Amino acid sequence: ILLLVSASFLDSFYCYEVEMTQAVERHEAGAARVIPVILRDCDWHSAPFGKLVAVPTDGKPVTSWNNRDEALADAVRQIRRAVEEMAT
């Protein structure tokens, strides 16, 4: 489950309280894997998913990279690795 994280995501009752809560519950139960994708700078570290490994590298927001294509490619590589790990 990819969480597309921004201040708007954190501010959305439905995204944050409903979808994210269900996703984290499934993650903790081992029924799914949650990967936060940090799109824009926001205070995501204090969220329930804040202890998870976020992408791109080091949870650096996509919008803060000099080249957003590189940021997204970095995120894709990490997501692919996570999917491959789950498949083994």
C-alpha cells in the first residue's frame, strides 16, 4: 500500500483517519506492506506510519529534489525491491 504523503494527505479526514488507519492495521497484522511516498514537505514523522521506511531515499520529499524524475525513479527502485522481497 503506497501512501502518497503531503500536508493535504495529512489534513484529509478520509485519507488519514480511514484509509491510512486501515493500511497501518493491515501492515501491523502482516497482511500488507505500507510504504509512505513523501511527495511534499510535511510533518509526517509524527504520524502512525512515521516509523516506516519512506521513499524516496531518507524520506526526502519529491518536491525538494533538484530533479523530480530522479526522485520518482529512486522511489520506484525502492518500491520494486520491497515487492521483490515480499515475493520471496
